[in-house]
Amino acid sequence: MSVPEVIPIKHEPDHRTSTIGGWDGGRFFASVTAAFPEDWRTGDDWQEHKRWYAVLHRFDGAGRHLESSIVSTGTTADGERRAVEAARKLLDACLDALPGRWYGDIAVAPFAVRFEGALFGLVVEDHGEDGETEEWAELHPDGLGFSAPWDGEYDT
């Protein structure tokens, strides 16, 4: 089964998709997440490279990407708890500013945005082995994978 044009994502309160839904201008996916720059490779200084973000992706009513607000709140080396708390506070303010906001299931088209050397977006990938095609959509950097039967459920 091929990747649909818009990928369903189920709203799960108190889980990783608790801050998704709609607003007067369309749909949104919001999260507090950490990312490493794409060109960074494992090392003893990983805490200096793991950066925390408040992320708000906005989509039109058909699920096409409109824009992303991505704000860094610090690195793990700066203090993970402080960075995460700052990101949550910032994200709460961004969500409160969405007119007509509601939480619920959404469906959005794949998209990709790069910020501070890190990939953010819902990206179609092939994870097949031995010449087999196994496409899915991965939400970066959150690490949520969506695949057939395309019912909005995700794997981590």
C-alpha cells in the first residue's frame, strides 16, 4: 500500500500526539522535541549538540504545510529540565494564540523543513530490506513512524 497524499495522525491525549488538531486557519502539529544537527556524529560531547525546541507546524484545511515555527530553548548541556520547561511554556503560548483551536485527529501531507542543521517534518522514507519496498512516513525529529494501514497510529 503506497503512502497516501495526506497522512492521518490520531490525537492521543496524554501521549506524543496530544498537541495536534485544528484552528480557524487549518490544522496544526505541535511538540517539544530534541534534535541533533544532521551532520553530527556520536561523540562524548553529545549534550552540547542535543538541542531542545518548541515546534508548531501549521497546515491549511487540506493538510498542506503552510509554515513552521521552530524555536530553540537550549541544549542538554545548558540544562535539559530548564530547556524543556522553557519549550513547553513557549509552546503553550503559541497554542493559546491559535484562534478557534481544538484538539483532535488530523491528516497532513509530507513536508520537510531544516532549522539549525536539523530536519523537521513528515518525511516519506523507504525502510525495506533485501530489495523490498516498505514506505512509511517519519515525523522528524520526534521519531514517530506512520505506515500501512495508514490509520493514524504511530510507532516509535
